[in-house]
Amino acid sequence: MSEPITWEPFQETVAAHLGLQKADVAESTDIYRDLGLDSLGVVSLGMKLYAVFKIKVPMSAVSRIFTLGDMFRVINEHTEE
């Protein structure tokens, strides 16, 4: 069982992976509109988050991820699996 991830390490990982400033990584940041990611970009980000936090998110959960806050919550939902 993994410990829940806190926002700051998540924020730092996303910012570093996407070449952003931490201030640009907010819970309300839309993954598609604000960051301009496509499905491949989302998969790439997911793989980075897996490499850092060792959390697997089932494909069924991906359909409800639109913002970085959604992604953060979904990851933490799966820390206990």
C-alpha cells in the first residue's frame, strides 16, 4: 500500500516533465485546453507519474480526467491498491 501523494511533489513532477513553472500547475489547469496535451501527451505524463510515484491508474479512470486536479485525485484514489 502506498502513501497518498501530496500536491507539491505532484506539482513539481508535472512542471518538470512539461517544462512549466510550478505556478503554472494548478488544480484547475485543463490538461487539453491549457496545456495543449493530446492523448499521447497525457500517456507520456501518466508514464512519468508512474515512474516517480509507482501508481497505476486503470484505463477506466482516465475518462474522468480533464484537469490536473482530476489527475491528482485519481492517482490518490489508487494509492491504496
